[in-house]
Amino acid sequence: MSRIHQLSATELVGLYATKSLSPVETTQALLARHEQLAPDLNAFCAMNPESALEQARASEARWRAGKALGSLDGIPVSIKDNLGTGDMPTRFGSLAIGDERAQIPDSPAVQRLREAGAVIFGKTTLPDFAHKITSDSPLTGVTRNPWNLLHTPGGSSSGAAAAVAAGLAPLALGTDGGGSIRIPAAFTGIYGLKPSFGRVPHHPRGAFALLSHVGPMARTTEDAAALMNIIARPDPRDWYALPYDPIDYRSTLRAPLPRLRIAVSPSLGLDRLPDPEILATLKRSATLLESLGAVVELADPPAILQCLQIHGVLWSAFAARLADSLGDAARSLDPSLKALIDAGRELPPHSILEALTRRGDCGREVNEFFTQHDLILCPTHPTVAPAISADLHRDPPYPLYTPWCNQLGLPAATVHAGIGSEGLPIGLQLIGRQYDDLTVLRASHAFQQAFGTSPVIDTPGSGLTSTTGRHPSELHPA
């Protein structure tokens, strides 16, 4: 089968069940594709082909014996390099992590995936300690966007997004501390879900502990929901974890969508408006949701600017704490992370407590907003993926429309919604009320069923797919 890399996890499992394809064949095909594309994309920073094939052979034996472990048995899943993997080093994208500190056990989500029979085959790239939304790192260099190799795939789940978009893995585990799943998903045309804070157990929580969420990245919502079923299972290592909810996210996608009240917010009330083609995409997407039965109205949620201010305080404070924990090794950190550290060290002593108190006030205001609305539809970022440049490395863009969801722990997803004039994807956010991950997933699925998914990029940088032979702008024009 020559098009294995284009298949979703759901499609792969269907073929495993009929013995039309095996986990070994899938793993071999994706490892070979990685070898082919690695020089262009630089999506992976560590690989373990021997272990991956061993896991695939074990899965193949289970499928042959009729004893598959579930809907992800034999499915290759990439792991962001700030999540622990006992069989591969975890360096957090940083030169500051030496060999000894890089050896940490499986994180909760990785352990759950192994128990479910998934194939863990590689670690994906990220910027130094996941501190920014671009894709360069002093450790691994630059990761590139499969849609256009001169553009960033975003960050900090850089390699994860590039790998899914280029068909190097049907599923990826990412993390999101201020937009790090949703922005790369938008820049590469895939689906990315930041679950509610604590929904997916996380350990060790890393530098930005109180803001970091683990979530799925995939091309389809069905695949993301299948991954959520696994990674949301309980683990005692995370004190912040929510009580376990045994809901089957995947099966609930098939239920009829209720009549949702959706607030459409072009800029979340901030002064920075998105580019015109993103505004046009937002308008068309709102009309599409309306055609699916939603009640849509223009409305900006409250307290977003305050949330951004709080995010700036806590993000820089956590960076300063990180530097202190690294000692002399902090000298090797990315210059843009060092600037964040310097800002954190200049904070007044009371500022962190004040920020946490103000965060509660913002949460109350936003909770009240969600008594009148079920979801918010808004841009993920003001622009499409920017071009890679030295200026972008020195002065990375700040996430504007995403960090407030981390401050308040809200579930939020990026859905692919169009292609801009430069042939680059446009993603929009669907944001739910506190703990309502299910509605976000169900609305995302309904949108995706109506609009469609972006294609796998067969030849990175070409903007062409062999399945259609058409330029991406012809598929879903903005």
C-alpha cells in the first residue's frame, strides 16, 4: 500500500482489523518517510526505530490473535520533546539539558499510550523550553512548515504539527502553555485540542507548570477524540489533575449537535485585528456554523487584556524560576528566553500573588459570559505562518488570541478553516466554557464534517498533493 502516510488513525485501525495492513508495515512506511523528509522539515529530534518496530510487531501479533488493545493499538504517535519517554532522551528542546538530566521516565500520557498498544517512535522538536511560538532552537535548529519551507510551522509544538501535516505520523502529543498546540495547528492546517487544565494528567509539569496542558494533534477530530480517550485516563503523579471522567469522546461525536449559542469575536476585543483574509474566513465559518443550527452573534468575551497582562507576569516569573533551577547551564539558553528571564527577575515581589488573584477575577467574568454562550469562535493568530528570518528568531511574535485560555484553563481547539492568498493554512479557535471539553470536540467535528480537512502535504514546500494535483488555495480558498 503506497499511500500509508495519508491514512488517519481511524483508517489504519480499520485496515488492521481486516488484516489488509499491519502495524509493522505502517511503522516501516512512516520511518522511511521520515528518512526522506528529515533534511527538509527537521521535525524530529530523537528517533528509536528498533523500539518502534518491536512495538509494532507486538501489536501485529495482537491483531492477528484477535486481542487488540483498542482503537490506537499499532498506531504511530509522535511525542513532543518536553514529555518524558523512558526509551528516548527528553531535552525540552534545550542545550541546557545534559545527558543525565535527559533521562526521565514516561510521562502519564506516554504511559497510557504504551498501555493502549500505540507505537512510540520519535520525539518532536520545540523551541528552548517551549517558551515561544516559532520553531527554532539552539539545540535542534529550525523546523520548517510542510506547506512552505520558508515559513515556520509555529511553536512550541513545532515538530508535532509539521509531522502530522506531512504525513510522518497520524497522531502527535503536544503541549500548550499559551497557544503551543493551537498556533502550530493553525499554521499547518491540522486539528489541535488544548483540553481543560488538568483533564490530561501531566508530570513533570516543567517550567511553566500552572499553564501547561497536554493535548492531541491530528488531522481529524475523530483521531483526536480517540487519543483523548487514552491520555485522559488517571495518573496519581499529577496533583492538579481533574477527577477522571470515563466519557467516550469518540463515540459522542456521532450524536446530533445541540443548538449551540456561539459568540463570534474577530479580535477578542483587543486592538490588534487579524489580517483581512482571516477576518473573511471567520465570517464564512460563522455562516457555516449557523447553517448547522447554531445561534451566532458578535460578542467579545470580557477581561482578555487583563488575562494577557497576567500571562506576561506569570510567564516571565516561571522563566526566571527555570533559570535558577538550571544554574550555570542557563548560559546556553536561547537569547529570547534569556530576555524573558531578565523580565521575570525584575518583577516586584508581590506581582505574582497579585496576578494570581486577578486571574480569579477574570475567570469569574468569563464564566458569567459563558452563561449566555456555549462557545466562542475567533482567530487563532492574527496572521498566517510568518516567514522564517533572523528577526523572527531574535524577536518572536507574541501570542495574542490564545494565552487567556491557559490562564483560565478553558478547553480550546484550532480547526482548519481555509487557505490564504499565500497558499498557507488559516485556523480558527473554538473555545468552550470551563471543563466543557466535550462541546468543543463535538462542535469541531461538526465543523470539520461540513468543511473538510486539509490534505497531507506529500512533497513539503510544493503546496501540491498527489491526491488532487491541485494547489491548496483551490481546495479551501480563504
